[in-house]
Amino acid sequence: MLGNALLSWRAACVVIALVLLSGCGDNAPSEQVDGKTQAFWTRQLDEYSPGAKVEALAALARFKEPPLELIAGYLDDSARSVRAGAMAALGSMGPAAVAYAEPLAKLLEETPEGVDERTATAQRNAAIAALGAMGPGALKHFSHMLASEKAIFRFRAVHTIRPFVKDLKDGINTVLPLMKDEHVSVRRAATKTLGAAAAGSNDRRASEALMLAMEDLDPQVATSAAIALGGAGGSADIEGKALSKGLYAHRQDVRAAAAYALGLMGEEASPYLRQLADLLKNDNRHMVRIQAARAHYRISGSPDAALPQLEKEVQSSDLGLCRDAIKAIGEMGAAGAPALGSLLPFLERPGLRVTAARAMGAIGPAAKSALPELAKAAEASAGADRKEIEQAQRAITGE
């Protein structure tokens, strides 16, 4: 907690805000959010219900001139949901709220592990999200945590900078030391953050670190490194070659990640199409075959090898793998139209109905023959599912 002084400050801010707002004059035009004035939302902060307070904080953050001090005063509220709501409200304003990064950084560092874990986790996650949204200007308040003796602080810090790491003067160099951290949780976070920093950069420092990380004993580090390497750009004979070796890794998740990453490289990975073709037909794991098929299409632009295999993969009894195969067909756009017959039965399965509808929508006008079945699926659905299916119908008809 930030102390009782903050409680008094918050109460004073409420009073001041109400006085200022009430003095605007009955005839003066008032900005509104969700049909209600800033004065209304400020009064709602006096509600006992934490939910009402969270709603008010979120609304206040959306005004052109939000009451920043008032919102920040709720960082020390007695209710966990309200504290998290105040953090989310500040984060939603992005760099405009960076003046309040310091108390958020203190919460990030001071929230303990293992004590009231549900509350602590929610508070940490809210602080991480808010600081990440505030951008590079927030880093000075928690940069010391990147070199902390405590692994948990290093983890929190490197995870927090991910959304704005590309905006740092040298984000890649900021993350590199943590790629060799002795704690696996830190390496996992660092690998993903380095991937964000290196995306499309063709930076050799990042590529070398990611190639080494592909050999990490931790599967999450290795797979994240492979995907990041594919997204970093680079050449077929260096980055592409490293990923092609991953196609023959012992672990299936690494093989799948390496295939997916080659797909991210696009035409640059053309020298490895033959290996991908072999993998999509002969690997003994559905996961690998699906990602190899997806990559083959992305690189070659031809569905000839990938589409027949994906039509087989949609028959998997594993719901997640079946969903991945359907998505991969949708990613082909009009080229996936010959597989419509394989997708139609899924419109009758609630767990896969929306996934199939999205894939048909992505196929576009070429999926026109599926419109009658989509109409039936929409009638059998409600709420968000129905809206998704109706959106797919519009994507096909062009309306």
C-alpha cells in the first residue's frame, strides 16, 4: 500500500474535482462518455460497490482532459479490483499518464510473491500492463529491476518493456544480457521481448542470440526463439539454415515452431520448401504437419501441397489441432476454397462453428456456396458467436 496519506489525497481530489466541475455552469456544453458527464462519473466513485468504482475510473480515463490525480488516488484502494481498475485506467491513457509511472513501478517491485497470491498476481499484471502502455518514458522508474539480484524482478522488468522495446534507443542491447540468465523464467520472458525488439530488423546480434536460444533445454525458450528468429528477417543461408535444422529437432514443439518461423520468412525461405514438403506429409505429429503445411503455402504461394494435407488434419480428434488446421485453411484466402466441403460439417459443431465461419469469411466470395449453411449456423447461435458468423457472411457477400 502507498499509505494513508494517499487516501486523504484521493478524498481531497474528489471534492476539488466536484467543485470545479460544478462551477462550469448549467448552460455550458459538457463532454460526455457513454452519455454521462465527468461530474456524474466522479460522483459514482463514492459508490460502495467496487464494480461501480471500476466502471467510473475507466470512463473518467476516456475524457479529453481526464482527472489524472483523482484516478491515481485509487491505486491504494482497499479493494483489489479497484486498484487494478485504477492501473488499467492509467494504462489506457498511455504516455499521457506517464507522470504516474513511479507509483506503478513501486507496486510492481513491492508486491510480494506467495502472499494472497490471487490478489498479488492481479496487481502485478495490472501494473505491468499499465507501465507497458505508458511507453519508454516509464522505463526510468523500473530499469534498475533489469539488473536486480532477484530473478523475479528481472522477469517482471523484461516482461514489462516488451510493448515498447522497439521504441527504446537500443532495445536489443537492453535485452541481450538476460538471454543467458540462469533462471528459466527470465530467459522465457527475455526471448519473447527480444523477438519484439528484433522484428523485421535483420539485426545480427539478435539473430545470433536467438539461434543460441533455439538450443535451450527449456522447450518454451527454444520455441519462442525459433518464432522470433523467423520474424526478425535475415537471410536463407544464416537464419533460414538455423531454422531448417530445427525441423529435425527431437521435440515436436520445436519442429513445429521452426516450420512456422520459416513461413514467417516468406520467399526468402524457398530453399527449404522440399524439407517442409517432406515434413508436412511424413512427420508423426499432427502439430508439426499443420505448421509445415502453413509454412509451405506462405513461402510458395501455392496450395497444391499444403491444402490436401490440411484437409486431412481437420479430421483430427484433438479439438485444438483441428482448430489450427481450419485456421490455416482460412489463411489461404480464396486459394482455400477447394476445402469448403471439409469445413462445412464444422458449422454444426458448437465448439468449432465460429472457427469454421471465420475461415470461410477469410476465403471471401469464393465461399459463396457456403452461405446457406452459414445462415443455419447463425440461427443456431446467439450473442458473440452469432455476430462472428454474420460478419463472415458479410465478408463473403461483400455487404
